[in-house]
Amino acid sequence: MLDILRKGAQSWGIKILFGIIIAVFVLAFGMNRTQNDTATVVATVNDAPILFQHYQERLQRNLELIRRQNPDVTSEMLAQMGFKRQILDQMVMEELMLQQAASLGISVSKEELAKQIHLIPAFQKDGKLFDPETYQSVLRANNLTPGKFESEYMRSMLMDKLQAYVGLTGRLGEEQARDYYEYGRSTAVISYLKYPWEKYADQVNATEEQIAEQYAARKDAFAVPARAKIDYLALTPGALADTASVTDQEARAYYDQRKDSFKIEEQVQARHILVRAEENATEADVAKAMDIVRKAQADLKAGKSFEETAAKFTEDPSGTQTGGELGWFGRGRMVKPFEDAAFALEKGAVSEPVRTQFGFHLIKVEDKKAAGFEEFDNVAGEIRRSIAEDRAAETLQDRLDQALEMVLVGEPLDAVAKALGIGVRSTGYFTREQGPVELAALSPENTAALFDLALNATTQSPLPFEDGYLLAAKREQIEASVQPLDTVRENIVAAIVRDESMKMAKADADADLARLMKGEAPSAASTATAVETEPFARQGSIPGLGANQLLSDKAFVSPAGAWIPEAFAFATGYVLAKPVKVTPPSPEEWAAEKDLWVSTLNQRTEDQAMQAFMAELRAKADVRLTNPALLDN
């Protein structure tokens, strides 16, 4: 679009168009500013006001957006996540960015704004040039005036410019990126002697004194929190739905009116055997893979089941346990060569080898479904449930009122349940922090409210739950306690044996380390010979040992062939180690991944620079909430 404008830069039509757009923007900005003086102020940012009118508009737009994305969100849920405060914080940060942009001399001209907005496809007619009528129409459809939209768009452009300016300080050159790459992708190999604690376990006897000391010292670990059980009524469309009241005629009419929603696509049910071969695999690797495929085909021809053959040959990790089961799938779910082969097969047939980006596949189609519609009898139960829930939703408020009236005059839950035609349910034991598993959708605040009920008391107001409400009564309560010593004795003894054994393992490791540093042989306490690991990276586990970040770090910086002068603890015991080699990634690997690493690292460092910049701005800012009541829920 900019090329078109450049080519027609001398055209009076283009100049007039830009003149109209800019004039509209100037008028819009002027109108927008004059309305701010008498508005209510929510907060000030370095004495600059955030107006309640603007805050309310931003809040409403965000509410509409979040409810489009999640129709089930409730006011309580929004309050719990501090939604109103989040919107205000967002506006505070934006104001700080705009103030900083002004102090740095960063600006957006009317011409820049006009060019950017006229490039937005939604404002163009026939995908070509900006159309003022389309522009006005789109804004009206989104409850926006030109002044509001243009003001916010200019603010957005200013913040983008500031972010780009600040991000420059965090950008890396190619050499710096390569340093990060080599640091992150290098691998190390170590040789180690291991001193397993279990080797010393039979030398340890836990005394009664040690057991008593451990029990006293670890009583918090043996604490049993207070627990409770409740009976409850779930007043939701699902719980109140009466499917028996839905007639066959109503269900059939529902099906006929919404038949498109019961459309089914063409599907196949299949299994596969995968033998991996990269797309750029060598001829030798391809030949090796095909040899495995032919062996699998031979087993199938010999009468072995596909499931048994898949368990033996497939290199799909999940396939060895499921016999290569893939389940039902429609078109567009699998890579194209696999999909084409699967849908071309007859039921019960096995394909010839099919090459995809993952390797070679043998595919067996177990069943097929043609495109069409679900039979009414197959979905009748689902339809009755849907109709019944819709009816229940319409009467939910009335039935809630009826339930509350009964509770307030002292009627028990079972009487309320009988009047409503539903059943009373019970939870298992739960704590104040860990709510009942049967009511996983409860918020932490409502879980605490249920737990804090007096024994045999009933909630006097409904708690929001799923798409309805909850009424509950506490039926059991067990006070907090500590498990008796006899119950946890075995665990304490095991802990003492392990702790003492680890001390003995370390003592032998330290003694052997002194010998090794003098060039002497280790004692018989260690494993017989040193073991060499597979290559490992700086982060994560060391093959054969587990995770120990200190050893991982030293493996990359200590001299090769020299014992590291420290014993390292692992879950299984202590280890003495010496580096064997450190291998950096090859130039070919860097060439293949360079663009991705440079891009990713720059994005990360720019984000970090911006976060640090904004944190500093916020720390120095004078932000005052002038009307806290406006944020109340």
C-alpha cells in the first residue's frame, strides 16, 4: 500500500485523501481533549489524571472481550482475580510510558498516524484504499468514535516506538548470540566413582533416643490438618434437569431444527507401525529403516496380529503399549501422506510403507465412517439432557428463592432437596486449603467459607458454583492432630538410617578424594572402577546420576582429567568426579540454528530491557489513587 502511495505521491487525489484523514484526526483530538477537564479522576500519575470516564470505557471493553472468550465468567471470579485493579494498573503503566516518550522527544505525527490507520484492512474498500464511510461504519459497530479510536491508536504507536527505542539497548550482535548458543548447547562428559548410601545401611542402628529426637524435631511433618465433611445441594441446570419430562416429539423437533450440529465428517479408525527416518536421512539410514519395515511386514504375513507386531517394531513411544492405536480421526488431523493412505484403504486392509516427515508407516484401517449425520437414536439422550437443562436454567432463580426461604425458616437440606426434586450429596473429608474433590470448581474463598461453617450449620446465602449455586451444611469436623509416634516410627527409622549412611558414604568419599589428589588409588569403599557418563548439558540431569547443578557447572570449567576437589551429594549417595571432555556445537549446527537463536535471544533481551525500564519508571513514579471506592466490587 505504501508503494502505491509513493507512486501516486504527486496525485491530487492522494493529497486530498490524506488531507481529509488528517483533518478528521485534528478535529477528533481537539474534541477528545476538551472533554477531560470536568471528569472524575480515578488516579494521578506524576500529577497527570486518569479519568474515570476513560477508565470505565477501558473496563467495559475488556469485560466484553473476556466474556466473549469465556461466557461462564462470573463477577465473583473477576473480583478474585482483581480485574478492576489490573485495568487501572495497565492504564498507569501506559501513562508512564507516554510521559517517558514525551521526555525523550518521541512522537507520532498526524501523517504517520494517518498512514498507519489507512493501512488497516478493515477500513479499506475492496481491499484497496482507505474508505472514510467504511471507517466510520466499523467504528460505530464497535461503539467507538473517531476521536476515541485515533487517540488510543496514537497512544499505542507511541508506546510501540518507546518499546523499540528501549529494546535497542538489549539487542545482541551475532557474535554475542553465538556465545550464548555455544554456552547453552555445549555438552560435557565426566568420569565418576560412586559411594551409595545403601552400602552402609546395615551398619546403622536407630536408637530410641534418636527416634524420639527426630519425632520431636519433625512434628510439623507429621501434623494432620483439621478436616470436615459437608452435605450439599447443587442448584445448577444440570442438577435440576428433568430429562423424563422431555417428550419424543420435542426431542425429534430439536434434532430436525438443529440437524447441522449433528453432522459427522468422514472418519477412519486406524493403527500404525512407525519406523523413524529423518526427511534428510542418508541412504544407509533409509535402508536400515526399510529393513525393519520389511521384518514387520513379514510378521504380519506370517499371521501375527497388527497389535503384536506394533508392540515389537513401532518406534512411536505410545504405540508399544497400545498396539499402534490411533483411534478415530477425520481429514486434516494427520500429515497429508499419512491421511491420503489411510482414507484410501478399505476396512481391515494394511498399507504398503508410507513415507512422512517422521519416517515409514504401516497403516491398518480397522473401521470407517462415511460423512453424514448422527442417527437420532444415538443422540436422543444428549438432546433430552440439553432441552431439560435449558428449561431448568429458566427456572433456576425461582427454585433458588424457594430453597433459600426454606433454609431461612430452619428446614433441613433433605427437606429442601425433596421439595426441589433433587438429592442431597455428600463430600469426602477436605481441609481449609484443599477443598472437596467433588466440588473442584469452588473458589478458595468459598472453600474456606464452607470449612468455617459451625457443625450442623447450613449456609444462609448461596455460593456461586459452576453455572448455578450451592447450599451446604457441615456434617462432620475433625480437629487438627499429630500422628502418634507408633504410626510414623518406620518412616523415622528409615530416615535415620539413610541420614547416617549418607554421612558414612561422604566420609569414605572424602578419604578417597585425599588419596586421589595425591595420585594414589581409591579404597575398596567406592564402586570398583570409574564410570563414564553420556554427554550432558549444563541444565538438567547427569546421565546415570541425577541432578546436581554444582557438579554440572564444575564439569564445564574444571580441567579435564583432574579430580574435582569436592564430593557431590545425590539421592543415592556421594560421587567423586573428574571431567573427561567438553564438546561445543559444530559450526554446521550454528549455521542451521543461527537465525532462530539470534531472533529468540533478541526478543528475550529486549523484553528484559523493557521490563527493567518499566520497573524503574514505576518505582520512581508518584501514583496516587484518588478515588479508591471506584475500584470496589
